Amino acid sequence: MANLTHIARFGSLERGGFLKEARAVIEARRTSLMVTDLIPRVRDTQVFLRMAAVELRRIAEQARDIAVELRHVAQQLEAEAEDLARHDTE
């Protein structure tokens, strides 16, 4: 049987108060760590997309026969990077 101090601090064991609270704390910490880990990955992705776009434009200067397609893909990559940047600031 739980003592009164335990019930006052953590809730009744019969109702799962302590376990419910512990699960909530663990989930909040896990979510926080995932978000913290995600931010640098999003920024790295933005940098990669922009670098790829620059490289495609450089190749387009040398390969005139596929230049239009390369520039189009470069434009799409930059648009994706911008979209990630907008979501990153929200």
C-alpha cells in the first residue's frame, strides 16, 4: 500500500499516477532531443541543396546540350532549400 507522502508527490499507484508522470517526462525529453538533433540536419540539407545547385549551374556552363535541364534542377534544389529555411524559422 502506498504511503501518503508517495500519493501526495506522485499520485496513487492504483491510478498509475507515478508511471503516467514518468512516461510524460521521458517522452518530453525524447522529443526535445529529436528536435535538437533535427535542426542541424535541416541546416546541413539546406547547404547541400544550395551547393548542388551551384555545381549544376557550373556543369551547365560546360555542357550546353543539357544546360536547360541542369538549370531547371538547380532551380528546384534552391526552391527546396528556401522552403526548408522558411520552416526552420517558424
